[in-house]
Amino acid sequence: MITVKKIIVPTDLSDASVPAIGYAMSLAKAYAAELAVVHVLRTSELKGQFSQGYATEGLASPAGTPPIGTGQVGIGDLFERKKPIVRAFVEQRFGPELSKAVTIKPVIRYGNVAKEIVAAAKEEKCDLIVMVSQASRLSSLFRAKLTERVARQAPCPVLLIQPTAEVTTDKNERVPITLIEKWAA
């Protein structure tokens, strides 16, 4: 039997990554596995991080998180400040109940997105990577290249989630994966 002890799911903190996170959370809950939520900053984005705070549209900053632009901030400090933002993103999309039912470890990295996802998978010794295969028509070309590069270099199996797919719930109902947050809990 195959055991899954650690799952990695990358996110760009957009709603496009929500189906993969929800599916990964559901798998982590079923296998009692740890879930590493990986957020990779591109080097070009990182330069702006030291001069201003960083959060995505519609995402409230977690309570007690000081603005990133205050005082001297090193890269380690930036990564530590980003971890609560990643955790808040997951909790805001899926609720604290499911977030507490799964051990979530935010992982922040910077550099080439595909290389950093693969490097995180190796460092975390993960058993599975769960990713969205396609976000939208505009970004499908970029996503296809990203998922292909990750799948080719990954040290473990890669599960690609199609956002338009349907899944079967515990109640034997077929629902669109976009409704995952309603059945994942």
C-alpha cells in the first residue's frame, strides 16, 4: 500500500489555486498527512517586497502582522512575515475548522517557480505534489509550462487538478471541484 505522509501544494495566493489546495487538504485529512503550502516569490517580485507590504486582492492581513515596509527587513524576516499570510489565505478560503483538522506548514521560497517547487518537494521529502493544471485562458500557457516542468523534475508523483473536473464526496455525490470547500470539511 502506498503511504502519503506529506503533500505539497503550490499557491500564488490567487483563487485559481483554491481547487488544488482544497483537494490537497482533503487528501491530507484522509491520510493524516502534513500539508506544505508553498508560495514562491519571483526574484523580480522580491525587490518590491522590501518597500511595500504584500497581500493579494481580497485577502485580509492576519491580525498582529506588522506591515512589511516598517524598519529594516531581511529576507528571513520577509519569509517569516509571509507565512501568516499564506496560512490566512488558506483559512479564509476553507475556514478554521478544516485548517485545524490538517497540519499546515507554510513554505516561502524565492526564485524560479518550477525549480523552487521541486526543491521544496525534495527538502520536505513529500510524497505527492498537487497542482492546478490550468487557471484561465490567459495564463494557461504559463501554467502548462509550469506544471510540465514540475512534473518532469519532481521527486514524487504530481497530481494535476483540472478546475472544471467533478469529484465524488463522502456522501457519494458528484460535485464540481470548484465546490470543494463545501465538501472538504
